[in-house]
Amino acid sequence: MSMSMNFELKIEQVQKLVMTQELQQAIALLQFSAMELMDYIQEEITNNPVLDVQEKENNAAEDEREQNANEEFKEEGPFDWEEYFNDYEPYHHRGSSTPNNEANSPPYDYYLSREINLTEHLLFQLRISTEDRRQYSIGEYIIGNLDAAGYLQGGVDDHISYLRVTGEEFFKALQLVQGFDPVGVGARSLEECLLLQLHQLGKDYPLAEEVIKNYLPEIANGKCRTIAEKLGVCPKELQKAVDLIRTLNPKPGAYLGGGDEVKYIVPDVIVEKVEGDFVIIINDNIPQLTISPFYRSLLRQEKEENISKFIKKRMDSAMWLIKSIEQRRITLYKVTEQIVKIQRPYLEKGIHYLKPLTLKEVADRIGIHESTVSRATTNKYVQTPRGLFPLKYFFSGGISGIRGEMHSVLSIKSHLKNLIEKEDNNSPLSDQSLVELLKEWGIKISRRTVTKYREEMGISASFKRRRV
């Protein structure tokens, strides 16, 4: 058996997409939100000396005044610095204890750096509630072990063992913390949290207390009649107790616990209605970039190859960045323009008129790939007369109606929510009843789909919504 090895050269033509660094940058810019784009540009300005920021508005009058001042300076001679300093000497040298503009400045109360959090709020109350150092130390430890909702984490025995204190000392400090605002903090369970708030109301509610202690899961499942029979009370009395329990806060510390996590959304696009038509404004507010004149002239004058090559490379990078930013703006405008045209009935009349829409439909109208539309709408928000929405909000699936028209899923959910809000609490609508009512709107969906949409909106089943 013999083997032969041959070497030969072949020329083949193959189509292949090469992702250059410039193309990757353009794709990344398209996905950036306005804030992310601003941060990226600032970083590029720092790293690339060829980039320069151009003033968006040139005040001609200001330039003329500056030119006249320069001419006067040349005519009158050197500037009198001694006179300047005499006219603008510090206020404390003039016998005044306050600066001239202090009367117009806002009070110091306005300068709040951040909102107080739950821990700081409780520690402040602890400091003014006890002078016992040992009790303060235990209370401080307890506050440090509360979660964002205000519940005490960990086992009591473990805390007592770790602190090396008696059970009486620990529970005395815990009782002190549980008396702080907001009422219910320091609880070890949901039942204890609700009971603390119930006792704080100042009256006795024996039926509500009994329900909290023994029947919370059954109440959550809507078994009011069964509980009423077990307790031997009138269903209406039980309903009053349940209504009282629902006014209590299961997460008392939540309104303070997440203060540092508050975030604000800056819309990337603004849609406004002007004289009956919708106007689109790209809200990026980015600096206007240009190529530095200094490096342009340097490139023409520089004869050393390495320096010239370095400047040219940086200049190419800067030019590509400027083009990519402009291309991003154009693409975002075109995509939003098509969304506004298609969803105009929604913008004018409301959620019930929201049309089903796909990325491909918008892409075909503009003449670009749907992946480009997906990137252009990622992490971006639009401010409309109807409110602030993610751009992806306007893309939703649709269901064919009885008359052949298409209905958006979001529109169907809105119909469902309205029907449930208007139902009789004593006889809530079943999912099958909702199916029949939706048919009156020309919407034909199955009972299973109604159940799915109802659960996605966080709405309980009919037997849980029933009230006595």
C-alpha cells in the first residue's frame, strides 16, 4: 500500500463578511443610549488629540466686542492691573461680613446631596431613644441586619450567641427598634410585621389579629367564606377585617431602603404634536465634533513619515467617529419616523388603537436590515404626548380579529384590564366571561390566552377577586 502527498495551489472566490474595527464601532454607537454615547465621545476626545469640539453657536456681536477691545488695548497701551485689583478686592477687605450676592443665593436647605436611607433614619431614632451604651450597641447591630424591606435577617439565637448578650437584653433592644418609624421594621416575619402595625392603630381588632396569626395563606387564596365558617363569624365582618389588613404595609422599609438606587431616564427621542402633525427631535445633545485645524496644518507640513502616519491614522479614526455619529442620528430618526407613521392612531387616541408591529415591517419601509432596526431601538426611550416609553414598546405581536383586522397584544391586555376594573366585586368575571366580552370588541381569543394575559398583568383569578 502506497500513499502519495501532493501540494498544489488553488484560487477560490469566497464571500465573507469582515468585521473591521470601524464597523464594530459603528454598530456599538447605534446601540448606545444618549447618555452612553456622551460618555463614549468624552472618552474619545480624551484619547484622540485630533478631535476638537466646535461651538454650536457663534455670537457675532460678542466677537466684534472682543475685537474692539483688542484694538483699544493696542491703542491705550498696557493694562492697569493695579486699578483692576483695587476695583475687585475681596469683600472681607471692605469691612463687609457677607458677599454682595449672598442675599440672592438660595438657602442652604436646598443643597441636599442625597436622600436619607433606612439605616440612617433608624440610627438617628436610636441615638435619641437611649443613653445606655450597651443597648445602643445591640440596637445598632439589629439595624445593621435589616434588609431593604425592614425585616430582621438571621436567627435570634445566632444573634444572641454572636453578641454574647442575654435574651432579655436582645429582645429589649429589638422591641425598642420595632417602635421606630416606619412601623413594622425589625419584624422577623410577615405576621409580626402586620401585627406591629395593627397594634399601632390604637384600637383592638381581634378578628383581624386572628386572621393574621392563622389564616394569611387562605386569605391570599380567596377562601373568605371557608374562614368565616371556621371562625363562626359573618362573611361581611370577615371582609371588613381583610380590608383592614390590606391597608397595612408588608414592606415598611421599602420606601427608604432603595433611595440610592433611584435612576432617571433621559429620552433619546422626543415626539411632539405641532399644528396637528408630529415632529421628531433627536435628543442627544452631544458636542459638535470637528478635526483640529492645528493637526490639519501639521499633517501638511510634517515631513517625517512616522509622525505623518500617526496623525493620519488618528485623523481617519476621528473622521469615522464623526460619520458614525451622524449615521446613528439619521437611522434613529428614520426608525422613529416610521414608528410614528404606523402608530399615529395610538398617539392620537390611546392604547386601544395600538397596532401590531414587527422589526421587519419597519426595516422594509426604510430599506435596511431588521437587525439594524433592533440595534437602533435598543436601550432607547421616546417621550411622546402619551408618556415616556421604550422604543421597543411599539413592537408587539398581533392577533387576528373577527372581521380580519389585527389587534395588538398590548391593546388586548388593556381591554382585559378595563373589563376587570369595571366588574362587580361580588360576582367577578371568569376567564370564559372575559372571552365572550372581548368578542364584542371584535377580538377572538381562547380562554387559555385570556388566562395567560391576566397572569402576565398580575391579576388574580375570579375566585380570588370575589368580595362579600
